[in-house]
Amino acid sequence: MSEVRLEVKNLCKSFGITKAVQNVSFNVNKGEVHALIGENGSGKSTLTNMLTGIYSIGSGTFVLDGKEIHPKNQVEANNEGVSIIVQELGTLSGLTVAENIFLGHEDQFVHMGIKNTNAMNKKATELLKKYGFERIKAADIIDEYNFEDRKLIEIVKATYFDPKIVVIDETTTALSQEGREELYKHMNRIRESGNSIIFISHDLEEVIEQSDNISVLRDGVKIGSITKAEATPDRLKALMVGR
Ligand code: ADP
Ligand code: MG
């Protein structure tokens, strides 16, 4: 029996009259890549944004390792062991690569009220090397990098502290095949360490290849969850569109 890492229980969220997420429940096991699929507007980002403190929870609960969590922002989510690579650009212009990686977690580099930029850059450089992204320089202003490189930096930012759950929201859309391979490598590393991933992608072949289980949303409602072994692109497509 696999052990449950995250229980998503009866989650709901509305924006005005739009019921973006309606009573969605599913479990994510330890060491699992759990894909969340559905057409545009089916509620995938709304659900994972609630988990990671970007949106407030409408109603329902997230239980991580047996403890209910309700992070009020992304820093609180990180401290609970949850992180996200957002669908949009998730890095801030005007800051360096290192400042982006450690955004909200600069305390570790502050000593007697003074931020030690050298120590921060050194740590970021070590991480970039570990991830195989040496050509990205810690002290550079992030605006010098293109969208794909900024997504690679976000991979470091979202995973360097070994969170229990990492949400990857449509990240592969922005990546070349090479960038995707990099991401898959880190997804496998996370999975092997017993931590878990919620993986959102439109590429159904990629979803089947990379995931252990797949939950399907349609109009904010969970239609079903199926295993990798049961999944085919046609079957997933049929669940997504309801035909
Ligand atoms: P997905 O990620 O599956 O494409 P979303 O979660 O982004 O879907 O959207 C679900 C629904 O909620 C859509 O109808 C979308 O327009 C609406 N929605 C999402 N975020 C907001 C927001 N911040 N304000 C208003 N409506 C939103
Ligand atoms: Mg989305």
C-alpha cells in the first residue's frame, strides 16, 4: 500500500458567479507524480494556487502528512513544504538570479541585520551547478535571461529545499525538448526521494509518460482519476471533453 502524502478534500472556489473548482477531492501518494489535466478553464491552476497560498481557499481542506495546511502566501506554503512553478512568469524583474531563487527566504543570509550578498550568490551558484545550469550566473539581473531560462531558474527556486509537494503548472509548454528533459530528470529525483509532484500539462503523451496517476477536471469538477496503465491519449481526451 502506498502512503498518502497529500489529501485534497472537497475543495471549492468561486470567482463571482464562476464556480472554478467544485468539491474536488483526490490523494497524492508519497513518491508519486500525479497529473492534473483538463481543458482550459477547467480549474487546474485555481486548485493548485489554493494549495500554494496564491489564492485563498474557498472551502475544503488540504491535508499534508496528516496535518491540515492553509498557507496565506507562497512563503508560508514553502515553509509547510509546498512549492509551485506557476503557469505565468514566476520570477521578478529587476532582481538578480540569486535574489529570485531565495525570494522570501533571505533570512538565512542575514547576519546582525546585514544581508550577505556574497554568501547568497555563492549558494545560488552551487545550486545552479548542481542542477546543471552553470551557464546561468547567480549575480546577473534576471531580465538578461529569456523565458525558458527563467523557467529553469524557477525549477531551482521551487525544488532546492526538498519540498514534500511540488506543483508544476504548464511549465513544459515554455521549454524546448532539452529543457523538458532537464525538468523530467529533476521530477524523477523528487519522486525517488519520496516527495511528490502535481504535474499539469496539455501534452497528453507527456502526461502518460511522466505520471503515475492522472486526475481529470472538467468545468471545475473532478471527472475521475486513472492510473498510468489505464491511460491512453484518446481515453484522457474523452474524459476531458465528456464525449
Ligand atoms: P485552468 O488552469 O484549468 O486553465 P483556471 O483555474 O485558470 O483553469 O480557471 C478556472 C476558471 O476560473 C476559469 O473560468 C477562469 O476564468 C476562472 N478564474 C481563474 N482565476 C481567476 C481570477 N483570478 N479571477 C476571476 N476568475 C478566475
Ligand atoms: Mg491553468
